[in-house]
Amino acid sequence: MTGPEVQAVHAVDVRGVHKSFGALEVLKGVDLTVRQGEVTVILGPSGSGKSTLLRTLNHLEKVDRGTIRIDGELVGYRRRGSVLRELRDREILRQRSKIGFVFQNFNLFPHLTVLENVTEAPVSAQRRDRTEVTAEARQLLDRVGVADKADQYPKQLSGGQQQRVAIARALALRPNVILFDEPTSALDPELVGEVLDVIRDLAGAGATLVIVTHEIGFAREVADTVVFMDDGVIVEQGPPRQVLDHPTHDRTRAFLSRVL
């Protein structure tokens, strides 16, 4: 298969990505591909590089070496001959507006209502018509089960409700791919299910999702591919039945024995 065909097939294409913070090398040459319409779940112990990898996918973290493409477009850089030059902030924001990101701690704007949180980026970053965006935002809030909270502020919502608003906000961008960074880890246990239900519905609808999580049962249920990371590298990846039930690497088996 030729290079352009590979890029057309893959929603996410990560090649040889390295990332260090000072002397600490967090990503040590990561290769990862995610096909359109598939769900990839990334597992691994704390400090394995999972969240850092996710943050490089929309250039919240700059890579030291390697390349990332989303739907064939180089993220954060433009190639000139053999040299990569970083894009201007405006271009980076344009790229990010195509990539939904749901954070661990919601990251809603406290001074904006729920509806305003969902409409802000499509209007300001994508220059879309506010009336159209507002109508779509109300539909999205209904889809995630918080339509009745549109005029409230984040502090008036439970953690589960805030995270569902955050998912609606990501969907409002009409993204090519949605990234989830441990979307349930900041929630009380009784609220985890309501957020996982929303993500489960997105997966069933054919969205392209990359999810960092510790929810093994959820990974088994929704993932097309499970990726296990440890010490800055991808140790093992494959279908859930293979990685979770019949892991081939000692590090994967040791991790699963602690969390299952």
C-alpha cells in the first residue's frame, strides 16, 4: 500500500514519537495507527506515557522527534523538504478544532453556562453561525442527557454531568477523532457508569475514539484495539480478547494481574 493510501485509511498515524521532560524520557519511540470509525483504548500503569501520548495527538505537548498525522494532515508542523517547521498558533488552533479532547477534570469554563461552554469553540474557532451552533448544541446536550442543564453553570452540576457536558462540547466541533484522557478517574464511583454509557453510544455510532482509561471491563466491551503501554513504549496491542485474555508479554500479564 502506498503512503497516501495509508494516510487516507488511518484517522491517527503516529510514527517514531519521542518526548522528554528535561532528563526524563516519557515517550521512547511510539508507533500507533487508529483506523477511521474504530475505538482504541490505551492501558498501562501510572507514568507509562499514556496521557502524554494523547496530548501529543493535538499538539498540547510538542514532540521531540517523530510525526503525528490526523486524517493524513501533519499535526503541529509543516514539512519543507527534509525540515519540519512548527505551525503558527492560529494554524495549530485550526487543527485542534478538528480534534475533540475530553479531559480528566472536565475543564469547563466556570463563568459560562453549559450551553455557552458547548457553543464557544465552534463559533470562535470555527467561525460557524451562532444560531446554527446553538441549535446543534441543544441537540448534543439532549444526546448526552443534560438538556435540562443548558442554562446552569458548571458548579451547579455533578461531576458526571460536567463530564457529559465536556463530551457534548467535544462533539460540537464535529471532530474527526475524539481523545479521552481518563474521563472517569475524577468521578465518584456511582457517576462512572453514566459517562461510560455516553462513550459507549459514541462508539456504537461509529465515532473514532482514542481512550486512556483504567476501566478494563469497559475496554473489553467497546475497544476494537487495546494498547498496553509501559515505560514510554507500546508493549503490546491487539483485539481485547488477545491483549486482555491472552497477553503475550510479562509486563502486560503483571499489570493485568494487579488490576483484574
